[in-house]
Amino acid sequence: MVVTNSNSKVSKFSSWKNTIGRVAFMNCDPLFLQLSDQWNILSAPPSWLTGHLLRRDCIIAPIPAADYAKNSDDLILVPDLGICSKGEVGSVLLFGSVPINKMNSISLPSDSSSSVALMKFILKQNGLNPKLTVMGPDIDSMLSVSDGALIIGDRALDASKKYPQKVVLDLGLEWQKITGKPMVFGVFAARKDTSKASIKQAHNCLLEQLTEFETNTVRREEIVKLSSQNSGLSVERLDQYFSEVFNRLDEDHILGLNQFLRDACELENGAEFIQF
């Protein structure tokens, strides 16, 4: 998602200093739903946000952790914020009719590099080498050509409701089983040449939203209800989901992030965070 200052009357390129990015899945709803009306919001898939960020369309954006690894020379991470799990994530799922060790082929989604990198890591750790095909994230199309389909985000939640018997693996839980650490799928990043003051302004705005969600029961209930209305998923399922997916990047998550960057993305130096 791209967020622009609603009072801005300048061109897209010159107004990028008033812009934040937001992923087009509900995993950032606690940060963005009912954001102050000084911001305009435009949704985009995770992989698109990396391009927006590199083109200076926004100050910060939640991008796949694997995309940060590929572009770490140009990008720096923003503290406190992420898209994380502590075991089951519920929205990064491998579907199929046979166990993973019986799959000869797996279709991978084209809209998230982190889930693909994690899937490849899990396969390697288990000594498995199925044929991998990248395609659009439609479970029926994917399973028509492969034994397994990796689906993320809202689509994974919808598919698990539609095909509960086909859920083979929760990748967040599998990562934790292998490494003993929580998983960070998305990170909030900025270009290194962005002014620190602009990054801090955007960071503070989103962090205030997150803190309110974490500490105010009424606020949490309101966000869960709005997210349910937007997605069609039940309030009960989303209340559970927001206990599976976290936007607070704590020290344990940073340890998990650094292991993912090193072991799955080959970024030996790990994460670099801006210092305010």
C-alpha cells in the first residue's frame, strides 16, 4: 500500500516524502485501518512495494524480507515494525492432497519472495527436490499443474476455509520447528538516502497505531470488526489471526530475521536498522 499526504498538491515524484507504503493484505490492518486522514492509502502486493520504495514513491513500506536482502545496498530497515509470526502464521500455507515428502511438484506464488525463499529453505532442510513452478496465486490453477500450491495472505486464509483438508504445511510453524526462532516475513524498509526526519515521522505514525491496537481492547475489537467486514472472514477467525501475525518486531523476531536473511537469502551481514 502507498499512503500519501492528503493535503499534497505536488506531483507524485515530488510528494514521495509524504508517502508510506502498505501491503494489500490484511496482515497490516492494525497499522493502517483508520489511519489519520492526513494520509491517503493505495494498496499494492508486497513485491510491488519494493519497486515503489526503490523508485522513491514512498518513505517506508512493508516489503518481503527476501527483497530487502536483494536490495540491502540501497535500503535500511525501520525498527519496531514488521510482519511476523511466533509459530503458526495461518496465511503462508502449502496446500495439496499428499504430504510434502510425496510431492513431485509445487507451484509457488509470484507475489511474495519471502514465502518462496522460505519454501525453498524448508525443502532443502528436508532433502526434498520437487519441480518448482512460479505462477499467479490461484490455488485451483496451481493444483491443476502441481501436487502442491503455496498460497499467502488473504488468499491463504480463504483457501484454508474452502479446502481445510488440503492444508499440508504452515510455513511459519515449520520454520520455528527447524530453527527454534520466530519468522519475519515482511520488514519495514526505507531508502538509505531518505531523510531521517521523514522516516521517523512515518515510523512514529504507524507505531502509535500499533501501540493503540496492542493496549486498547476497544480499538482491537474495532479493527478486527472492520477487517472482518472488508475480508468476509469471521470476527472469530480474524481475532485468532491477529494473535498469529504480529506487527511488533521484538528482539526474538530480529534473531529469527537475521537467521532467515543469512540461511535462506544469503545475506551474511543480516539486518541493518536506522538509528533515530
